[in-house]
Amino acid sequence: MILQSLAGLPAFLAYFCAALVVVVVYLFVYTRVTPHDEFQLIRDNDPAAAIALGLSLLGFTLPVVSAIAHSANLVDCLIWSVIALIVQIIVYYLVKIPIPNLSAKIAAGELAAAIWLGLASLAAGALNAASMIY
């Protein structure tokens, strides 16, 4: 019985490790796209940066979760994860349209701008995840 339960362990490890890698890649790419240094701002105790980046990360991971649950194989999952990354980058630029100085506001610790970006990223991630129908 235990061996039957553990039969899925290799697939679990493959998908989980791949998900960790795509999250690290996402954080690397996303923090290079934005003009402000999220991690330094978070180290400096800027809650706006933590809110914006944290919700953006959730907005990215929702479609990754959907891709893991619905993909045909690991390569398919990785392709959809890249699409999720691209969607989040697009959302960042779209959110900047009504607030052109968005990054400066976040760097200054302004919560309204951070919440706007974060929740827009989360909403896009939820829509992205729900749209992944195979």
C-alpha cells in the first residue's frame, strides 16, 4: 500500500521542482522588468513593495498551479508557465498606463499604487488560470 502511494513520487518531485524553478525565474525576470528594486525595498521594510511583489507572485503561481493540474506533461506545464510569466509582464505595463509613475510610488512606499498593481496581477493570474482549458 505504501509503495502504491509512493508510485507518484517521481512525478511529484519533477513537477514540484519545475514549479520552484519557474517561480525563481519569474522573480528574476519580473524584478528586472520593474524599475524599482523590490527586494531591497522589502529589506528596507517597504510594505508597498512587499504587497505588490507578493500579490504579483500569487498572480503568477495561480496559472502555474492550473498548468500542473491540467497539463499533459512537464514540457506542456513549462510552456504554460512561460505564458503566465508573459501575462504578468504585460499586466505590469498595462497597470502603468493610468499611473505612469507607478514604480516611483511603490518605491516611496505608497500603498495605493502597490495594491492596484498587486490586485491587478492577481486578477490577471486568476483569469489566466481559469482560461487554461485543454
